[in-house]
Amino acid sequence: MVSHRPFQRLQPMPLLAQLISRRIDGCLQIMSASTSWLLYLDEGKLAFATNSVQPFDRLDRALDQLIDRVPSLKLLDRSQLRQFEAVSGNYPSNSADYQAIQWLLDQRFLELSTARELIELIAIEALKPFLTVTEGIYEIIAKSNFLDYPNLCQLDLRPIVERCHTELRRVSVPKATSPDAALPLPSTVPSVPAAPARPLSFTPPTPTPAQIPLHSASPTATTAQAQYTIACIDDSPTVLQAISTFLNDSSVSVIMINDPVKALMQVVRSKPDMILLDVGMPNLDGYELCSLLRRHPNFKQTPIIMVTGHTGFIDRAKAKIVGASGYLTKPFTQSELVKTVFRYLS
């Protein structure tokens, strides 16, 4: 049982990100000084989430949000649900509020689709306080240990966690807090030359093959005078050319790599001062490649910036787990790219 182990420092966002990326099966049990949580997971998807703080009051509030659209709930005597408060079951067993939802389905007060909505509403309210926890203990109990594991739905945990995080920030986070708090960035930002705020375009003038020497330094950079070498890894030649154009400066040499599988060897050979790494690539995604680079002794301290169109906090947490230095969201302007590059190069 988790209660017999000493408390340790907890980082809820990275923990949840790992559960999703590893497609964990089983019940995650967490205990803090005042509250305990149960997250039932099915290959990284959420089957049910609850906590120990008045679960049946939380169930009542969720039912209130559905009652106008579900006429059958108006016929429900909710005192009948309280019979499940006394249900304990053998360890490990389903939570009592989940058993009450199963009963609502069996008694035809709910359809499966509305039960799914109900479970999502409960999960959002139950998980918000978990994201604020800094110390506690946790363990994962294998699904095979349960006689009757929750199976009414499989919810994508990512948007649920992101919504909880957004709502928490809206009501309690000081205005001075950075929106990138899930992935701390260096506090010092050196001044950079002003650049026109040109949005990243994916339709630049079509260059000839000789103008895009992929896997080699960009001809737009004056290599002889370059102070820094930047490796840019993306499976799209158009994006590579756009970034190379944005970084057209005598102090920077850009190496463009469009094959993620061969990227590790090419990066080791070129020893860049910084790596711009696209997240969404075939065969080997950016998170995996970043993790591989961090294991190489030459790149433990090299700035690695994840470049992606995903803006969620789970994505930022995953970037932090694999050792990324920062995060650049598409579409970005030339000014944003230059500021990010020189922030870390300096």
C-alpha cells in the first residue's frame, strides 16, 4: 500500500506525461498529506479518475450539469446513490463513485454516451487539485489485479489535464508567472538585433536542388566567418529552407537535415552549437531523438529546441522529460526564431 512509504517530491505534469507516452495499464494511486487520488488507465487512456474529497458531492455536481439534457435524471432519487458510499470491496477494488455510475447505467438513468460525459466532468474536477501537489507518494497497481476494472470509456488524458491546468492558472496563478512554467526557461534573455516580424511561410520561392544542400551547411551562411553552427532537423525541406532563410546571418552556419533516422550520425559528425528539432517526424519522432542525443556525452549540455505546432502543456512536459532546453511553437516569426536561437547560444 502506498501509505507505508515516505513522501517524496512529486511533479504531476511530467508524471502524467510519462503515463500517456508509455501507454500505462493499471490504476495510479497517489497520496498527499490531505488527499488521495485514483486514476484508472487503459493503455495511457483514462478510464476513470476520482479523489477522496467528497466524491459523491462531486458526482452530484456533475449530474447537475447534465440534468437539463438528460430528462431521466430528473426522475432519479439521488439518495439511492449514497448506498454506494458504504461500499469498500476487497483491495484493490473499483471506487465507490464509479460503481454508482455503473448502477445509473444498469438502471437506465444514463446512456453510455452521457456516462462518458459524466466521467469526464468528474475527472476534470478531481484532477485539478492533483496538479498543485508537490509532495506525496504513488504506485501503479496492474490492471490484472482487479476483478472488475473500469471499462465504460477511454478518454484522452492530454486535453483533460490541459484544461485543468488552464483553469488553475486562470483563478490562482499570479500574473507574473510565465505561461511556460511547465518547462522553465533561462531567465536572462540577451538583446538581439531587431528583425521584421515575418510569419513563417511554408511556401517560399522554390529553390533548385543545388540551393538546398540537405545534410550540409546552408550556402546562405558565410561559413568561414560563422561563430555558431545550428543543426536543423525536420523532414520537410520547405521548412528547413524557411528556417535557413530566417537565420541568414554571417555569424550562423545552418546544417539542414531531413532524415531523422540518419540525424544522430550527422549531428555527431558536425558537433553543432544548437539543435532545432521538429517533433512530428516519421520513423523517429523528435522526443525520441532528443532522448538519444542527451545520452551522447557530446550533447548533454547542447541547447536542443523542440519545434512543433503542438502547444499543450503535456507536450511541454514531454519535452522537459527528454531533456529539451526550450520550445518553439509553429507558426513563428523571424523575430521569435532569432530571439530563441540567440537566447540559448549566448
